[in-house]
Amino acid sequence: MESILQVALDFVNLKRALKVAEAAVAGGVDWLEAGTPLIKSEGLDIVRELRGRFPDCTIVADMKIMDTGRIEAESAFKAGANIVCVLGAADDSTIRECVEAARNYGGKVMVDLISVANPLKRAREIEKMGIDYLGIHTSIDEQMRGGDPFHQVRELSQEIDLPLAVAGGINSETAARTVEAGAAIIIVGGAIIKAKYPEKATRAIKQAIRDKKIIKTELFKRVREDEIIKLFRKVSTPNLSDAMHREGEVRGLLRITPGVKLIGPAITVRTYPGDFAKPVEAIDKAKKGDVVVIDAGGVGPVVWGELATHSAIQKELAGVVIDGGIRDVSEIIELKFPAYARIITPAAGEPRGFGEIGIPIKIGGLRVFNGDWLIGDEDGIVVVPQQKAVEIANRAMDVLERENRIREEIKAGGTLSSVTELLRWEKK
């Protein structure tokens, strides 16, 4: 069969979903999916709306059925769905109930293997139950940690005869790779529904599938550890704060150097107020791209100035963050070296050698460990824990992409309140 493009309408607002659906259909999408968040938010009325507006499109209801298979599948088919999704982790009897409902209503069943411990074993079991499609799905949460579906697609395509539907961060750069790996149905969510121009994005992905070619995109990509700095360069500290549920903010520091962004892993320093010995020694211990992060008690005298900055530049360090004093500000600005500090004062301290390097410290009321990432811009500084850096970088990109889409909807004549249906979502 010719490869099919399915768009996952993973919204919680009916109006926003329908706008993108119209654009995606104009761009040539084959199947429209009422995503799980949308069904949970709007109920099966969204399926009825999609069926009424797009009578010639295949409508997929991503119900993620786990129990009462007959009732849930039947209700979706009655609402106008052509295909209903049930979880591979469900009991065999639940899957068979969905298949029976499909046969009664002329529909089809897709089984989603999301989070199944042994996908190949389960796929072989499910294949015998009379289902129509097998879904290989890397969850959004797993994508944020750098996961992708491709290794499973290759394995299952060689062992299973069912058409494979593949979802998990697919975009115009990876769509062709998905087809080559053995996918019959390519399910795309964010790369279409978060795009500034969904119709254009749909056309690009359709072309990539049809011509089996890579079409470059700057967005809708998730990275692993060796690439996270690329994402940190793209996202803002507000994006990161949102991704971290408003955590990670370093409070009360002054931005010394305008117009330059601070990004890098921390080499931590604790020192006595005014004792600049350990901060200077940390420059020698630091690796290229590190940020020197100094806990000097939040007071003066100064522990960093122009000469330390020159040394840091020689070592190709990424910046300095000081919960304490800094001086020689005009020179540091001229050098364009990213710097933040609690206070600016001309009075320098003395090198006494108290303190430690590479230990947990506190800056701006926040605990920072050696190796944690610091990102600073016009809005402030955010600390990203080293163990969650990949996930937070990817989630921050997701925030940025969603904001891009909302911005375009506002430009088209809405307001933030109307686009997001703010009143509807206020806590009752």
C-alpha cells in the first residue's frame, strides 16, 4: 500500500483542532486523528465534527482503550470513526471485543504497542486476533528523554505482516526514514499541529514521504545528550521555566553583559566573601564551555573582575555567575563575556584560599551541583539539573513550538484569551 500520512490532533480545544485539521486536509493529509487529549477534553463530539466537516477523510479515534472494549469502540464507530485505537497492554478479551465491534460497524482496529515490555512477542499474539493495523508509538514523555520509534519499526516490519502505523516525533527530516524502516502509516503530531503554517508543513511531509527525501526543518526535533546545547541556544529562559513547571530560577542576580547568552555546565565554587583564590583556581580546572558558578555569600568584596575574565576567555569558558561581588563591568561588557552577579562594587577582596571547587553550592536561593546546566538571557538565569538536561531541553523546545503556533493564531485575528479559551479552563 502507498504510505499514508495521518495527523494527530493532540489539542484540548475543539476550535484549534478544527483549524489545523482544515489546513492539514488542504495540505494533502490522508487520515485525521482525534487525539487522546482532544477526546478526553471534548468527548466523541470531536469525532462527529470531523466526520461532518471532512466526509471523505478517514477518521481515527485514538481512544487508547484499556477496558470495556465493546462499549468504547462501538461508541466511537457510531460517532463516525473509521478506525479505533486500543492499547496492546489491554487484556486479550478487550482487544477481541474491539475487533467484534469493528466488524459490526464496518470499522477497523489499530492496536497501539506504547509501553509494551516485549513489543515483538505481543505483536505476534495480537496479529492472530483479527486486528487491522499495528501501532508503534514512542510516547511524548519518552521522546523528551531522546527516544524514537525507528529500531522497533525495523524489527517488527520484518516479523509482522500487518501494516505498521508509526508515531513518535516524526517530521519532514525523518518521515522518509520512517517509510524506509517499514512504516505504512506515518503519524505526525507536533510537526504539523505546532507549525506556524500547518498546510505548508503537511505538504512538506507529504513530499518527503512520496519522494523518500529529507526536507530540513529547524523545529520539531528532539535531541540526545551530545546535542542539547543546540536546543539551549534556541530556547529562552521563560521556555525553560515553563518546561520545568516554573522551577529552576536563580533570583536576585544582575545581568552584567547585555546582548550575549550564557549557556554551559557549571563548575561550582564556594568561597569566603571577598576571597577570590578559589574562583581564579576554578578557571584553570574548568573545561571549555563551562560556566564558573560562585557562591560568595551574596555580599562583597569582589571575587571577579577584568583579569579573571581575560583568563576565562583564554580557557574558552562560557560565562560566570556570582552570588557575590563583581567589578570592572565596562571592560567585561566590552569583552562580551556572559556574566551575572549579586552586586557591583569597586572594592576587591584578597586571595586567602578558603573554600572548595566542584561541590554543591547555593546561588540565588537555588542549589546547584557541579555539572548542572545554566542558561542566562535578558529574563534571568535558569539552572537545569544535569540528570534531566536532555528532557528539559526537549520540553523547552516543545514550549517554544506551541507558542509559535498560538502566536500565529493571534495574528490571524484572535487574542490569547480567545485562542486558548481561557475562561473555559479556569479552575472551578
